[in-house]
Amino acid sequence: MILSLIATFLVTAVPAFLISVFSVGVIKRSAGALGLLDKPNARKVHTTPIPLGGGIGIWLGVVGTFAIGTVALWIFTRNNELAQAIVPSNLIEHMPGLLTKAFQIWILIAGGSVLALLGLMDDRFSLPWQPRLGIEFAVAAFVVYWQNLQLTAFIAYPGLTGFLSVVWIVMLINSFNMLDNMDALSGGVATIICAMLALMLIINPESTRGQPQLFVAAMLLVLMGALLGFLKHNWPPASIFMGDAGSYFVGYWIAIATLLSTYTGARSETPHAVLAPLCVLAIPLYDMLSVIWIRIREGRSPFQADKRHFSHRLVDMGMTKKQAVVTIYLATITCSLGALLLPRTDMWGALIVLAIVVCMLGLVAVLESLTGTSKTQS
């Protein structure tokens, strides 16, 4: 099992990291000529123009790794002697199944590529929110209904499950886009979430067959490697931002991975395990929903960008930007650790896990309320 995990990591995260760290460096040097610069303004926290387009490096890390993997699987499945000489024996049995899923993964990559291109156009030309949101829903609907992706929610109405699946994808696309407002924030949180979701899928076997969900875990590990390559350039002080091209693709890919995952069976003793993605993704969702609520409460459009995000509110409390980012990392890890327990505990244990997540979000909300109090007193 340990050798299998090490091999899975080496063939997923490592090549994605190498492709990403190199390509982001190239894009960084070319961003000015391409017009991909994020210039300072009233709602930005940086004071000098910073290159955009780091998300293209993340996309290349994922696409490049799966391209290499698809070619390698095709070769190994047709040359058993070569496979036995190179591939660990406990992975050989999974290769035919992985190859049959290659067509599906490339359809999913195509959907993510459309969103990455959409984000790149937005980075370059600042597109209105209406066509952006329309394309996001169109891509989400395509992959949900064409690939029959469904939330594990045990809802008796397939039409409702499909609709919720589309909404889930669009929510995560925009949650990571909104979270991308400080150096290493969205990329770091996404890295933590990928690692936690992959670990959960590996240590908690699929309920009907008792096998680790290596295919979906590999998807997440590839994205994690690409994110780490990007963070090499985005760590404070950042020399490049991922931009909408990256945040759209990252949110989409994580959403797709959660839809492909099986957390529990319909007649399982742990039906509460379906809440695991909500726990892992609690912080990005909290940031998105709280920002939308603040904007609506103030009579503004929920799509109007500002400096009222979770991270900004922490800085308003007196934290440095790095402290705010680390605080959000720790909150994400805390919520994610609870999710790891959901498939392994009974209903009472699940209630305790959910209570911990709710208390964490409540603590965040209370701390944030101090910002408004301090401003009133001053």
C-alpha cells in the first residue's frame, strides 16, 4: 500500500510540479508583452503591476501530466513485459481501467480548458460578469449531463440532483476566484484541499468494492503538484498571480473531483460521509457567501469587486497579509481534518465533526465582527 501511494505521488504530483514551475516562469517573463499585467487600484492590495497568467502554468501542469500519462498507459497496456519491468506490480492491475477512463478525463479537461481560456480573456480584456457566468453554467451543464456526473446526495429526483451538481461546479469556480485576492491564498488553500480530499479517497475505500479511489485521487494530486509549482512563484512577495484563468480552472477541477468521488453508499452505515466535501471546502464557500451577503446588504451588486473578502477583513483587524493567509490555511486544515473522520465514525461522531466546523466558522465570524467594532470606536 505504501509503495502504491509513493508511486502514485511520483507519477502525478511530481511531473505536474515540474511542468508548472517551468511554464509559470516562462509566462512571467512574457506577461508584459501579452498585456497580462494586474495594475494597482483602489480594490487591490499590491502597489506595483504584477504579471498575470500563472493559471496557464497550472493548466499546463495538469494537461501535460495527463498527456504523458495517457501515452504511457497506452504503451504499457500493449507491452506487458515493459510494464512489468517499470510499473510496480500493484499498479499494473489498474492500468486497463485507467486507460478506459482516459476518454472521460479528456472531455473533463476540455471543459476546464474552455474555462481557463475564458479566464484568460477576462484577465486581458475585463469581460462583463453576465457572459462569464453564462459560459460557466454552460460548461458545468455540459460535463454534468454529458458525463452523467452527479452529487452524492441520495435525492430521489435526478433532475434536482443534476441541477444541484451544475450549481455546485459554478459555486466552486467563483469561490476560488473570489479567494484569489492575496499572495499564495487561493493557490495555497486549493493545495490543502487537494491533499485532504486525495488522502480521504485513499484511506477510505470505495464502499461497494473496497478499493481506494486512485483515479480521482490522482486527479487531485496532479492539480496539487501544478499548484505547488505555481506557488514557487506566487509565494509572498508574489512575482506572478494566477489570474482568473487559474482560479476558474482550479475551482472547476476540484468540483469535478468531488462529483466523481464516492463518499458512501446509499445503504451504508455512514450516510453522513456525503458532507465531507462541504467540510473540506467550508472556508472558500464561507468567503464567497459572506462577501456576497455584505455586498447585497450594502445595496451593491454581488459581482462588484471590492476589498471585503475574508482575508481583507482579517487584515483590517490588524493582521499582516502573511498572518491572514496562514490563518486561513489553518482554518481550512481544521475543517478538512474533520472531513477525514466522517466515513469512519457513527452519526454522533459526525455531529461532533460538523459542530467543530460550524464552531470554526462561528469563531471566524466573531473575530471579523471586531473589525466593525474597532472602526466604530475609532
